[in-house]
Amino acid sequence: MKYKRSISPSLLAADYGYLADAALQAEAGGAGSLHLDYMDGHYVPNLSFGIDLIPALKKRVRIPLMAHLMISNTEKRVDDFIRVHPDYIVFQEDAVGDVGMLIEKIKNNGIKTGIAINPSRPLSHIKDYLPHTDHLLILGVNPGFGGQKFMVETLKKMKEAHEFRVKNRLPYDIAVDGGVNLETAGNILKTGVNILVAGTAVFGKDDIRVAIETIASL
């Protein structure tokens, strides 16, 4: 089974005064999707976008929108995200009481599901759910802020996740978010990861197209 590689620029690193422009530039530059970090100031000590960003972006771009929920009350707020219908809803596994039930609810509403796992959490906590999800997001830094240094010890988890999907012939994508740049992307891709979530490595550059193409060429 082949797993398509792509770049998913993180809009968290874009200029908030020009989010639609940044999204359009990323799409034109070859991005496979857009990564939207939703932070509540509670699960992580930071705040980010309003939920209305999703329908606003859907009017402008055609690439998939990945809503990554870094919020404490995921099960209470998921209906709001289902209503605006991003292409994917990715939730933090340690912020949810019943992972299986949430996966089912999201899928039943025609949205693809994703599970995100923090650096300190072992893959064993979510292996039972991987056959039922579309997307595994492995965090390469502790969640909450962009621009952090990549945690090398997370490479082992990435390799384990890839070996698990190959062994069981599972189609889920494996994405990595946090610390992804030209220095780290090569080793990340060697583990079998097929989606790179890049923030400052894309939106922190003068030419977004060149930034995406350079990372994608590794």
C-alpha cells in the first residue's frame, strides 16, 4: 500500500491580517491541505482562531481543511465543528473520554477523522483506534506554540506507527506537526511519515511556493 506524501502548511504561522491570502498562496504553491490549530487557552496556554474561519476559507480554497482541536471540551464542542464541516476533524486523544464514540460521530457526519498524540504519550494508548481513523497526527513538540524545537525522541513513535499500518494494511495517513523544517524533515520522512505539517518553514519564508516545493522535494 502506498501513502501519498504532501505538505500541510499550518496557518497558525501565517500573518493573521492576511489569512485568506496565505491560504490561497499555500494552495497555489502545491500544499495538499491546510492545517488549522484550534486552541482554547485551557488545554494549551494559547488562543488561536475562531470557528468561523473554516467556512470563510472554504469559500476561497479547494484543498482539504484539517481542523486540529487542541481544546479541553472536545466532546461538547465537536458539534460546532461538525456544523461548519471541515474536511477533517483531528482531536487530541488525551482530551477525550470516549475516543471510539467520537470517531464514529465525526464519521457519521461525513467528515474524516484524525487522532493527535502528544510527545509524552505512547502509541499503545491509541492502537485500537487506528484501524478506524483516517489520519494520525504525531506531535513533534509539546502543543501550544509554534516555532518550537523538534523533539528527536518522537521519531521512534513515527516509525512504530508506520510499521503498524504496513503490517495491518491500514490506509490512515501519518502526519507530523511541530518543529518540521529543512533540517528535520528528512529524518521524519525516513520513518515512513507521509504528511508534513509545516508552519514557520512555509509562512516564515518570502516565497511560499518555493518553501513548499523545497520541503516536498526531500
